[in-house]
Amino acid sequence: MSDAAQPTAAEVRAAAEAVKTALDRHLAAVERRSGEEDPAVYDAFNELAAAAEAYDELLYDRYDEVTPFEIPGEDTLPPYTGPEEPSALSVLIRRDYAVAEPQRLMAQARRVEAADEEAPDVEASGTVHGALGLLFGEFEPDEIASRHKEFGLEEGDSTLWVTAADESADPGEWLEAPFEEVDPERVVCRFDVSTVFDEEFDDDIEDDEDIDDIGDIEDEEGRDDEDGDADPTELDGDLDTDLDTDLDGDLDTDLDEDDEPARPEADR
């Protein structure tokens, strides 16, 4: 970042003061909380998180430094405020796919098209978007999820939200905009799937393995020092003596009386 675009020291100081103010407000809200899911505490928490994030960014831009605080992601759901005994629920599912093998996708669509005797004369399987329409019209979403590789698809992130309602919606009521009025405060539970979780887990495993390897090395060095066998001079001396003895012995044995190399006798 250029010097012209950097925040001023006064801006960084103001952001730090905002964090202090938000921290005081959060503590006051916690002290006055009316229950486990007090909305005032929730609002104060979000204000503190936003102030801390803003300060962290300005501090880095100005001084190339960071804070030790981890800001929660925005996917954190707010406290549940829906009915305690919901009489209806909605399940919202999103699954992302990448079209990894278009030819495989269209080949599967051609099979569906060939098996449909009432299919129109125009082939929809000749394009990717037409093939997707055929496959998703023929198979249930759960079946496509379990067989995605057969259809040339590669899984991306997915999420499932279960939301509570006071009563069931009328038929056709929300079909024009099915995902427009989702209230996060009525989400009973959610399930997320993403490769980012696998990467974080792999990083933790690698860090643990590195720590174990360092411990093993230190243990071996400690044992060598205790036994007195870690002196490289002594090891080199032992190796040189053994090699000289073995080589001299072998040469003496292989020479005949005229100091000529003895000819090995062939097996008969």
C-alpha cells in the first residue's frame, strides 16, 4: 500500500478508542443481561467485533502490525427467537458444483434423452446448460449429490438450514421467491460442508506431526549424550579403523604367493 493510501496515526488512534468504547458497552450489556439470549448482548457483541476488525485493519495498514484477537466469521447465526414449539418448518439446501467434465455430463444427458420416448425432436443434450436441465429433471438432487462424479460434476460447498415457522405456508405462496424471506433468527440448526474445513484439519495434523518430529530428534540427541556415543570424532575413528582392517584383510587374502591377485575358482 502506498504512503498516500495509508491511514493516519490519528485514524488508528480513533479506531483504538472505538474498541475501548465498544468493550465497555459489551461488558455493561453482559452485566445487565436478562437471559442467555439477550438481544442487547448480541448487538454489543457485534459492535465490538466490528470495532476490533476495523482497528486491526488500520493497524496493519499503518504499522504492519496485527492484534491477537480472532474476529468471528459472519456465518455465525444470531440467537434463536422463533417459536419454542414450531408447528411447521422449512428446509433450505444449497449445493454448489463445478462442471469438471462437460463431455461426460452431456453423454449422461444423451442416455436420458435416448430412453425418453416422448422427448422432443430437438436435442437438449448438445449443450451444457441443456444437459444440466435434463439430468436435474430426471434425477433427485440427493441422487445427483451421491453420483456427481458420474455426471462430470465436482462438489463445492454446501449448506442446509432448518427454519421454524408458526404455521405452514399456503400452497404456492413462496414459489416466486423461495429464498427471499429467510429469517436467520428462526434457524433451528444448520449443517455446512466445505473443503476449507478439511484444509484447517490437515494443517492442525501437520503442525502436530512437526512437533512430534522435533520431540523425537531431541529425545535421540538426549540419549546419545547420556550414553556418550554422540562424539562424531569417536564415530569417525571407529569407522576408519574398521574399514582399514577389513580392506587390508581382504587384500591379503586375495593375493597369492607371487603378490598377484588370486584367480577365483569356478564352481563345478
